[in-house]
Amino acid sequence: MGVALRDIVAPYKVPVSWEALGGVAAVDAHNALYQFLSIIRQPDGTPLMDGRGRVTSHLSGILFRTSNLLEKGIRPVYVFDGTPPAFKQATIEQRRSVRTKAEERWQEALSRGEIAEAYKQARSSSRVDEAIISTAKTLLSLLGLPVVEAPSEGEAQAAAMVCSGDARYVVSQDYDTLLFGSPLLVRNLTVSGKRKLHGRTISVNPERIVLADFLSGLAITRDDLIRIALLTGTDFNEGVKGIGAKRALKIVKGGEFDRTIEADLPGVDPDAIMDFFRHPPVTGQYVLSWGEPDHEGVLRMLCDGYDFAPDRVEKALLGMKQKSGQKTLESWF
């Protein structure tokens, strides 16, 4: 998922303390859900499930991560995807195929007793379906958190909320929000902490990327950044085989973008995709209001409905106590 800009973004990722992140955070909901589903699993790759076999990894992620964020003075608003643009359909179908194949490889690795490989493949098989989205929204509502429904791409909506001043930054693991013009992107906020990777424990800490610093450091415009993404591949088009971010940067700065697109991506309409990144469908029809969690409602949903341990849920809820009611943006800084 997302655009492959890591090689040119890396120098502009700045570690940031939790104390510096207070305020309203526009969370790319689908991205966060994929992270929860991917990471919160058993050692053999099996996701957390209730007694009826329903996946609960995303509910666990929402509950405990939200508690952590609120304790640190961060007010998350989850922004969900709407209707994708027509030219994203090929990407959607490709991702479905990738997840199906990963699920097959997961089961094959389990049958061979290869636990590490099984976990790896299981992570790639994660799916955000309607049941995941519906239960996530229900829990967020019970927790007293605002939810915004984007007309189209959630990343675009989140970026627009930052540009309008209704949020301080976007939270996502992907770099797409930079293409949509978000002035500030914070990564690792929903997945920070200790994690096992290739048999060793690593620390994953928050980091921020300031769009203006990134663009000025590379001496490019935002349109140039979109062109680089088009060459490497976006959610809306395949990239040119063999072209990574560094080479794409040279092509764009060398004035060779149009020629390269015409020669290597003849079926792609770069103007349509660039226009979508510049002027995506977004809405201003939302209310940002944080209230007290529905204590009994959360317990009924998670403990009675999905077999969560009551003591763990109670502990998470204890960390969420806050003043209810609508707040202005300034009151969270």
C-alpha cells in the first residue's frame, strides 16, 4: 500500500517525542486497521479471535492504542475511505489477489510447521472487510471518538483537515498524504512500541515529516513529487519497472518525465491522476467532538460480545477519562 518514496523521504524523517504530539490527529483509519490486523497476531500468524472465530485484532488495537493516545494528550479522529476513483479498481483487484495468495502460503507454511514463515505470510493476508469496518466504527463511537466519512480517499480527507486547521497532522504509515498536500505527516503513532522483527526485538517510535522541508530539501515542487510517485507507482497506476524513487527524482528534475511516461507507461493518463492528487473529493461536513466513553456499552460489546477480559478493558477505559463535549482546535494544543 502507498507510494514507494522511502529512499528519498528517509533524510527528512525526524524522530518526535510524544510530548510534542498533543492536539488533534487525523488518523487514516483503513491504514491503522491494516496495521492492527497485521501486527496483532499469535506467533503462528493467527489473528486474535473470539470464541465464535470472529477476528478481534482490530478491536484490541483501537481500544488500547486509543487509550494510550488520549493519555498523552492526543485527540484522534478516524477518517474512513469512501468511494474509490474508477482508476483505482485495478489496484484493488491486484491487492485482493496478493492477499489470497498470501493466505494460501500461510496455510502451507503452517502445514510444514514453519512458524516464522507462517507469521510473515499471515501478515500479508490481512483484509479490511465490511465487518471489520463496521465493528471498528461501533467501538469508536462507544469510546466517544469522532469519525469522519471521506467522499473518496481517506488520506485525501485527512490531508484536507490538516490544511484547513481542523487537525494538526495526519497519522499514517503511507506517504500518500504528502501527495495530497498534508503539511505534516506523523508515522508510527498507531504502531509504536517494541516489536519482533526477524527474530530480534526492535523499537518503533513516532517520526514526523514536514512537507515543506521535504520539498525544499529536494528542490522540487509538490507537482514534482506527484510525478515521482507516478513513475514509481501509486494506488492509481503501476510504476515503471526498474525505476525507484531516487531514479524517478533524477528523471523529473532532468525534465524527462513526459518522455518516460509516454515510452514506459503508455496506458496511464498522468494528467487525470495528478489532478486527483491536487483536487481530490473532500468534505467539510463533519463535527469534531470527543466525549466520555460509554463504559457499559464498551463492556457489553467487547466482553459480552467478543470475549475480551473485563479487567483489561476496564484498565484501558480508566486511561480515557476526559472532559466530554465539543472542543475547539486551540484547546487541544
